[in-house]
Amino acid sequence: MAKRKLSRQQRWRIEKVQQEKVDRAAKRARKADDALVHDALGEPRNGRVMAHFGQQVEIEAVDGEDCGLVQRCHVRANVTSLVTGDAVIWRQGPELGVVESCLPRHSLLARPNMQGQMKPVAANVDHLLLVIAPEPEPFANLIDRYLVAAEATGIEPVLVLNKVDLLQMPEKRERLEALLSIYQRIGYQTLQASTQLEQGLDHLKSLLKDRISVFVGQSGVGKSSLINALLPGVDLRVGALSEDTRKGRHTTTTARLFHFPDGGDLIDSPGIREFSLENLSPEIVAQGFREFHDYLGSCRFRDCRHQGDLGCALAEAVTRGDIHPERFASFLRIINA
Ligand SMILES: Nc1nc2c(ncn2[C@@H]2O[C@H](COP(=O)(O)OP(=O)(O)OP(=O)(O)O)[C@@H](O)[C@H]2O)c(=O)[nH]1
Ligand SMILES: [Mg+2]
Ligand SMILES: [Zn+2]
């Protein structure tokens, strides 16, 4: 009895401590808001989120005489979940500026965190460069998951095979080129690059011009290295692969935006291992496989689940060789996850 009472008391104490933490955080946010009202803040103006650090963001002015000026900013409590690439209204401050509101986004790239919840990564991106490499070895299902996410948000993807200097062995080269050709056949643009041989960089540059692009892909494929190679003067931290697993070490931890001297912006993003699309319906996932479009709606049964159902137009297309079996298997794996 005494024991139960104690644990209830302990629970109460834990809840109390937690509530106090929440209250203190809210008080700090209110205080920061108040301090900014009394400080000499500049006029509201347009800006863009360059990077995100906990409670603060780095904002770049995109209008006015001092266009290009960068300042750390506090974010008003009513402005939620800003991400790199967001267009905002902000006011310059003596030390810290303040973000007053977020303008509507034309695209939002999201991906799951460790707990499987979808978290936005970058906003207003119109181009997704999905980087793969011979090492760490690519797995097709991760590529397909990224492509579904890109199709669902209307962001155009391009597949970049980096580290082609590691493809001296013919078997390895053939295997990766066969993988790329699956995607070329269904209309995705692909390109090969090597930061080590400085190969494919001009082609990449021409693709990046005048658009906002984001580099995504597994940790260790060389996203930051590519940005270092493309942007003189930028010196991002890159990390060697782990000696035993040959996997990346999650070197980049926040998404950050860089300007391209000839016009266009690049966002580096942290690499990931997993990519779940649990919150997308099977219909949306099917739409994310662009070569399925001609067959969707042609199955014998309107509620076809494409899983061995009689008269399934997708399965028939696989049999005829019009849909690659690996892509169909990948689709089933995603919807059954
Ligand atoms: N052989 C070879 N190695 C490369 C090439 N590009 C990058 N690397 C190496 O790959 C490793 C990982 O590079 P990063 O640029 O840190 O990879 P990342 O994709 O940014 O990784 P995260 O930030 O962890 O997501 C480093 O050891 C780089 O030197 C290349 O073209 N060829
Ligand atoms: Mg990186
Ligand atoms: Zn079907």
C-alpha cells in the first residue's frame, strides 16, 4: 500500500516537474517576444530561411538595399515549423531579428524522423537531386520511396550517381548502370559524377541554375562533397564512411541553403537510412510510380489492391515486361509496410 502511494507521489512529482519545464519554456518565449517589441525593430520585410537551429533561424534579406544581409532571428510563438527555404516576413533587430510570419509554400519536402513522424525538411524546393553512390551501396526501395515523396509533392527528381571513380570493376559498373537504366526508361533524368575526378560537375551546374534544389540521399553518398565541389568558397564538413560497415556517419545535421553564383540555390540535407511513407494512401503511393499511370483504373475490379487480384492491369503489365518487376515489388513493399 505504502509502495503504491509512493509511486503515485512520484508520478505526480514527475508530472509537476514536466509542467514546470513547459511553463518555463513558454515564459522564456513570451519574454523573448516582449523584449523584441520594446527593442528598435526595423520595418517588416521579405526574407528567406537559410538554416534552422532549435528555437532560432538564420534569415537572409531578399529585398531592400542590404539584400543578402543575414541575421539570426527569434521566431514569434504563433509561427510554427519553419524550415529551410521558407519565405518569411521578418524585422531586423539590433542583435536578434524576429520572424513575424511565414508566406505560403509552393512545395514542402517532408521525411520521417526517428519516431516515424513526418517532419518537413525544406520548403519551396522545385528540384530534388537524389544522390546515390557505389558506396554506401544503394538500395532500390529507398530510391523508390524518395521518388514517391517527390511525385506526391510535385518536386522534380533527378538521380545523381556520385563516386563513379569507384566503378573500375566491370561487374560493379554494370550493376549500377542497370539500376540507373530502370529509372531512365521510365523518364527520370540521371547523371553520373565524381567529386574526386571533378566529373559531371558542369552538367550538374547547368541543372541547378535558376532553381531551388535540394540534395537528398543516404548518409555518406557525398552530398556535402558535391556542394563543396560546386560552390567555391563553401567548405562543408564531410565525413569518411565507417571502416567496418562502409556506411555514412551522419555528418550533416541541419538543412542549409547556399546561393549559386550564376543564379539558383542549393540545400544540403542530412542523410537518412530509413524512409517510411506510412501516412500516404496506397492510391497516392501508386501515383508516385509514374510508369503505373497508364494502367491505374484499368484493373478488372475498381477496388483492385494489385496484390494477386484477378485481372490486375499492373500485374499484367509486369508480365508483359512493361513495368519492371523490381519497381512493382517495391510498390507492394511500401503499401504493406
Ligand atoms: N571516391 C570518392 N569518394 C567521395 C566522392 N565524393 C565524396 N566522397 C567521400 O564520401 C564520404 C562522405 O562524403 P560526405 O560529403 O560527407 O557525404 P554526405 O552525403 O554529405 O553524408 P551525410 O552528411 O552524412 O548525409 C567522404 O569520405 C568523401 O570524401 C567521390 O566522388 N569519390
Ligand atoms: Mg553531408
Ligand atoms: Zn490492380
